[in-house]
Amino acid sequence: MKVFDCPVIGPRPISEFDYIGEVRRPPMDADEPTWAAYVFNRQGAPGLLREWWYHRPTGRWYVMERDTLKDEVVRFIDLEEVRYDIPA
Amino acid sequence: MTSRLDPQPLEWLDRSETLSFEFEGLAFTGFAGDSISSALLASNQTLLGRSFKYHRPRGAVTLANHDVNALFQSSEEPNIRGDVTPLAAGMSLTACNVNGSLEKDKDQIIGKLSRFLPVGFYYKSFHKPKKLFPMWERVIREKAGLGTIDTRWDARRKAKTYGFCDLLVVGAGASGMQAALTAAEQGLDVVLADENPHIGGSLDYQLANDDSAAPIRTALKQKVQSHANIRVLPGHLACGWYTDHYVPLLGPEGIVKMRARAVISATGVMEQPAVFRNNDLPGVMMASGAQRLVARYAVKPGQRAVVLTANSEGYRAALDMLAAGVEVAAVVDMGKADSRGRWADELKSKNVSVLEGHAVYEAKGKDKLKQVVVAPFDGSACNLKLAREIDADLLLMSVGWAPAAQLLYQAGSRLAYDSTLEQILPQELPSGIFACGRLNGAFTLDQRLADGERAGTEAAAFLKDQPLPAEQTDCRDTEAHSHPWPIVDHPKGKNFVDYDEDLQLKDLVNAAKEGFDNIELMKRFSTVGMGPSQGKHANMNGIRVLAAVTGRTIDQTGSTTARPMFHPVPVQALAGRRFRAERLTAMHQWHLDNGAQMMEAGAWLRPEFYGRQEERAQAILREVQAVRTGLGLIDVSTLGKIEVMGPDAGKLLDGAYTMRMSNIKQDMTRYALMVDESGVIVDDGIAARVAEDRFYVSATTSHADATFRTLSRHIVEWGLDVRLVNRTGTLAAMNLAGPHARKLLAPLTDIDLSEENFPYLGFKEGNLCGVPVRLIRVGFVGELGYEIHLPIESAQLVWNTLMNKGAEYGIRPFGVEAQRVLRLEKGHIIVGQDTDGLTNPFEANMPWAVPLKSKPWFTGKPSLALLKERCQRTLRGFMLPKGYSGELPKECHLLIDSGDIAGRITSIAYSPSLGRYIGLAMVDQPLAGSDRMYQVRVDSGALVPLEPCAIPFYDAEGERQTIDLTEVA
């Protein structure tokens, strides 16, 4: 079972985390094919992927950049980097 | 007569304790410390089992947990591995795979028919004619599989424990002990695990009589057992390697989930059989198997032995047999004896005949070895002109080794064939994985100790993040210990490559010729390596055969995947203790005391209804009527309850829910519908405005955690100033519903309940029965109703007060079933029951909850904008015809239109208010848009008509929800 070496709470087993998937940004005002591709397609090729992970015991969110070929976490992403504005 | 030897120096036996047991109805005895097989062999019971397919006689081969033809059956347990399972007093055992008795197995006839059962015959034979297949299936199921399970088993559970260490060393032989010591000396916290009940590994059986090994063995064992940094775990099987060095160790008390920072595999090698005719007769054994039998169990394996060898170990085994009083008729060396070292010299000095350049062509005997046919061997075939027979009841095979590299493979190591050693060896090991010992090609004791030290040093440097020593010692041997082709063909076959599945040499050759010439294909077609031992003594020869047939190298041929577990692990150990958390509401005990039948709802237990199981229907009916005409009280504590606070609280909810939440007026609530990005409904609840910067949101029982999670992620990704508190567990909730609700509550609360001050969908904070509460005017069940949210500490007090004071209005507690009927009469959906993983709000009849024009954005909005005009189905109401008395449709029964599926029933119940069966169905277009009758196919296959009708079924104008109590008083 994988262990994440969290910068805040130290090494924790993956069973404490929920995997939410790739970090994505909805394409606002997209045409139909673009929107459909966003909703239904996921980046599946092995390589670097930014992923949402939720640590249930603490309710804390992490974005990790993971090499999905080697299953290695390359770095933890500053959450500021994944922010986007929604139309209000 | 017994084959038990005088006490051996390292034997595992406790001769002070004699154990009696039964096998095949006969009485036997053994000693404490015996395995089942060793006790039987000590009593000269050499026939231990029957083979899987041909029911051939089989005996002991390895004594190392690979003897899968010596499986035993007790009344409680099937497939007991006799070679490693400790003997226990009073055991009553039979052989596993026999038709009749072990001695007179009626299925031996199958062996005679073997030429009509070629490789792959299962796939070729039984599928036609098709109508005969059920008959064949019964026959195959009867013949296939081993052992009998007692389905009235008692659950025996073993708790799992968690272990942690710096370094896990698997295998406590010479190199493993040395590696553990070296690392422990560097200050590391080391666990040394071995599947055997005693440490020592091959030092204790292969080198048991080697004088030079004795002081090393004593010193190593003493040092590892007394070292403060080493925890020695004998009797612990490393089941498999999992990510980040997580290795479950199966021990006598259950599984220890060991988390290490690095792993050394010192798991050694597994001896491989030679392939010749009748190489499966009882009396034909691995040399190491015979050595185990002597050293561990003090059992003399036979009277007169032939030793077939291709390495120095065979000579060591011959010496050990002599020491055990076995006459050694001949050593048959497939190569030259002069390269076999000091053991060969020692043997020759004892005047044992050595036949160089010879192989065993055939073993003879009926149920037991009688003669061995040997002949000159040129590396690929025997010269039969010079063949001769030697009388023997024991034939030892010492022709090669395969690495026990399963853990290395699982960790992602690369291994490659080494043509010097004629063995597969580790080439590249992943980070934190190390290998040493015979697994790594170190064969002499000196090499093994040096290799253990090297691995321990490297592991310590890795764990301390220090550079590796510049000088890399190569501890690998330069002599081959395996024969590249220990295989002899025979026109009459029965030369087995795989004992588990009775696969002969020709079966693999034929599989390759039929085109299954990829190792993974060959495995699946021929089933080589798929039996209980998982190819531990079949895969290496299988690969050699396939490489030869296809003209490829061993590396080009490849190897099959080595999946966990290494040995079978009992399900009771994997299951551990049952751990399934059940969440109980504050009123749980009251529900039980008042006759509630509880049901699971997500992780929660909720009252289904109150009353006896036999009176289920009447009980639900009474509860429904109480709500409609008097008062009902339901525990809804299981709802998700989330506090949303902060300046951006409204913005968060606007983005996360379909409808606008930021403009809810103070002290009002709004239906909260959540969809995902594809527009599918995932949750619903209500959102209440508590203050300008504060909302209180409810969620469905089973989706509460996910909703909390989604909201918390949106805070992060939208950069909002919001705090969330999940109050699901700390707040209780109950719904007081019925026309008398206001009348009951008014004298108990300081909140003004008047319609003007507290209208439908209103929200108020105040006191009830003297404790702080939140009240919400809700309408889920379709009557005047107040949802009361309050801290769990005061919930029972309020519940009791309402039940007591409500008695005059005929108050009843009601459960989930009554609530389902009540809401169905109102046409309210339950997310997950009336919707599925594809249902959008338009299909669920809720276009009013999707403000496409007035809201610029919410999760799923672009999808819903596209879906609005493209709905392929719609949720519709229906009733069964008046007076219908036939078979009742059920939820999930299919609607049929012109012979095609046209939808399904999502909810159906008897409505006491209407006196008819009503329901909801997800109906495909165009049927949904028509006013035709629906037809539903019930269990019997009959079609039952349904009358489409408008929703809600009851009180369409919603007058009941604002009912003035004076009117009903």
C-alpha cells in the first residue's frame, strides 16, 4: 500500500486518502465538442499528472504531481496554482 | 516397522510427546514437531495422495510447502498441505483427490485414457453438441477442483496487526541472517522473517552434516536471536510485496501488515525436478526434500537410493543419505564429476559408484519406485543401447534451482538468465529492494555470507542516505548449479513437467505447436503453473521447453507474472476481524425499546418501521395514516448537516448547487440540488440562510460525506473565503409531521410558529423544551412539518417530550418505509432510487430547479444547457388499475412497449390515502410523452397494465403543508 510523504502531516498510507482525479479547469463558454471532451475524456497516457487527493481524517486537500508510469509523487503543488475564477 | 531415525542434531521433533492420528481410517502416531507427511513417511506410508488429472500415485517431493499432490482433507478443512502442516493429536485425515480410497482410487482409469485427453481438451471437446454441455459441466465440476468444503463452517477470525521496521529481511538462511546482522549493526531496526518454524534455512538441512558449517550456523543464530535491533519472526510467510514495501506476514496469530523502509529478499531457491518417464512415482524426490526429511524429521527416506545430479549439492545429498543409513546404489551425474568439488571427492572415497554423463531415462514401479533405468546422456537425449536398470526405492533429483524471486518480481525487478549459473538472476532492483544468497547466485557458504553482508551494507547505506561503498563485491558463483536441459523424452510419455496439473512434456510441446508459443498463452492453454503450487517446480522447466521448441533464449521466452500470495493464505487471515462501522443515532436505543425493525442506510442504522416483522404491511400503513390524520415523528439524524460560514458562503453554494443560494432571504430555505459536471443528479437537500454570511445545508444520508468533500474542494479551487463544518455526527434531527404539528409544538417553544412569521420553507433558531434548536418548515412527506435540528445531547429529551405530549393527537413514530410511501404520494424523488447514474434534473421532472438563464454558472450548467432539449426519458407517475389483484410489479421491473424495453419502475407502493398502488417509472421517449397505457413485465413474465398519471398523487396544491390547525381541530 502506497505511502504519501505529506509536507504537513508526514507519511500517511494511501487508504486514508480519496482519489478524485486529474486537476482540470472547466472551459467556460466552450463550444459543444470542447465541453463534451472536457466532461467525458480523461488524460490516461502515462506521464506526469496533477491529481486531487483528499485526506479524510483531516479533511485536507492536496494536489500532487505524480508520475503515473512509475507511480511516484514528484511534488506537492501549491494550491494557489490550481485556482480559477467562476463566473458570478 | 518404522523409518524413524535416531535423533538428529537439528531435528524439529519433540520426542517426549507422541501424537495419535488417523489417516484413511487407519491409526498412526507421530511426534510433536512432525508434519503430517513426515509422520506418515515415518510409518512407511509412502503413498500420500493422487494426482489432479490422472489420479496417479504421488508421495512426498519437497517437504517445503510445494507438495501439492500430498493434500489432505479433515472434517473442517480441505487441501491441507501435509508437507508443512504440523501434526496435531486426534487429526482424522483422508486423501484429497480420490474416488473411493487412496489405495484403490477408481479414477486411476483416467491415466489409461490420457492419450485421448490431449492438452487443451477442455476447450476442444465439451462445447459441442451444445445440449450435452450441462452434462459435461456436471462431470467436469465433479472431477475438477480439490477437497470438499464444509459450508456449515464457523467463522474463525484472526486479528490483523500492524508492524513497522526500517528493514525487512525475508528468509533466515545463511545470507538472510548475515544481512540482518550487518544492517542491525548499523543501528537499523530489522525484522527477520522466515516461513519455517525455525530459522537456519538450508544451513539446517543441506549443510546439516557439513562440519565446516556448524560453527557458522551456531554463531549466526545466536547473534540474530540476541541482537537488540533484530526482531526474529519464524513461522511468518511473506505473502507478497506491495507498494512502498508493505509486506503482509502470515504468522500463527494472523497477518502482520509489515511496513518496511527497505526489503532484502534472501528467499533462496526452489529445487526443480528432472523430467523423465514416471518422475512422479512415490520414492522419486528432490534431493533437498530428502535432506529436509532426514534433518528436520529424522525420517529415513528409503532403503536404497539412486542420486541424479547436475551439481555439487547432489553429492552432499548422497553423503547425507549414507549418514542416514541409506544405501546409495549410484550417483548419476548428468555432467562431469571432477567439477563437483570436495563433496564429490568425499563420496568417491566411500566407494559409491558414480556414472558420469548419464541421466535417468525412466523410473519403474506401480505405486512405488522399484527400479531406475539409467543411460548415457549427451545433453539432449539418452543412448538406450547402453541403458541399465538399478534396483532402488529412492531416487533423488538434484538437477537445478529456480529463484524464489516472487517478491522481487512483484516489486518490479528485472531478472535475466545467467548462462554461467544456468539460473535466472536479479539484474536491476527497484529503489529499496535488495537480494542476496542463492537467489542472487551466491552458492557456497562463503559466497552467501559475503553476499548477505553486501546486501545488509547496501540497505543500510540506502536507508541512511549515505553513498554506497565504492568496491562492489561480486559474490556470485562461477559454477553452474542447474542443468540447462534436465529433460529426457520418452515415447510413452508420463514424463511430467507439472505435477500439479499432470502436464507431460508432450503437452507443452503440442501447445507450442498449436500456436500457444508465448509463455503467457502457453500457461493459460496448457495450465502449466496454474495449479496449487503456482509453478514453483514447473515454470522453470516449462520455460526451458518453450525456449527449445521456439528456438528462443530463456530471456526471449520470458516468464509469467508472479502474483501474490506466495503460498495460499486462508481467507480467515485475510478477512481479519469483521470491522464495519455502524453509525447509531441519539435515539437508537429508544427505537429498539419501542419495537423498531432496523435497516442499514449507508453506514447508519435506521428504523424501517415499528412493529413485528409479521405485521410489516399493517405497521407501515398505521404509520402513514398517523402522519396524514394526526401526527408522526421520524428520526432523520442521518441526514448530512453542513455549516457553511464566511463572506463567500453564498458564492460557494451558487457554484455548487443548481439554484441560486446567495439570494435566499434570512430565515428561509431553498431546495438544494447538486449535479456533477455531466449534469447528473448526485445529491439533494435544503439550504437555509442562517445569517448574511452563514448557511446551513443538508445532504442525503449516503452522500453526506461526498457532498462535504465536494464543497471543501470548491473552496480550494475557487479560492473562496469559506469555512465548512460537518455537523452530521454532532447534531440530531427529527421531523414532526402531521396536521397537529403546530399545535403540539407551540406550547413547547419560544419561536412564533404563526404562518406569517414562520411560513412553509422557513427556518428559525430558538428553544424547544428548553434546549436550543433549529426548526425548518419542510414538506417532504406532504403534511405540515417541522424538522428539528439539535445537539445530540438534548435529542432524546425533545423526542420523549414530543412523544408524551403528542399522545393526545395520536402521535406515532414512523420509519423509513412509511416515509417512502408518504413522499411517493407527493411525487418527491429519492436520489439514487428514482434517479440513477445517468439521470439529469430534466428527466427527473425538475426543470424548475435548473435556472439556465438567470445563473451565469454552476457545476454542470453547460451540460444541462445541452441536455435540456435532448431528454430521452422522463420520470412519470402511474397507478395500477382500480381493483387490480394480480401479481404486483416491483421496483426495477421493466416497462415494455411494442416488445422493447421502454423504461423501468423506480418506486411502487400502496397508497392508503388513495386506496391504490402508485409509483414512479423512468419512461423512455416517445412513450413518456404519449398518453398511452404503460405495460410492465413482472417476475412471472406477465405484462401488467399501468395507468399514467400526473404527479403529485396527493394534495397537488400543497394545501396540507400550510394547513391551519383550527380547521382540523
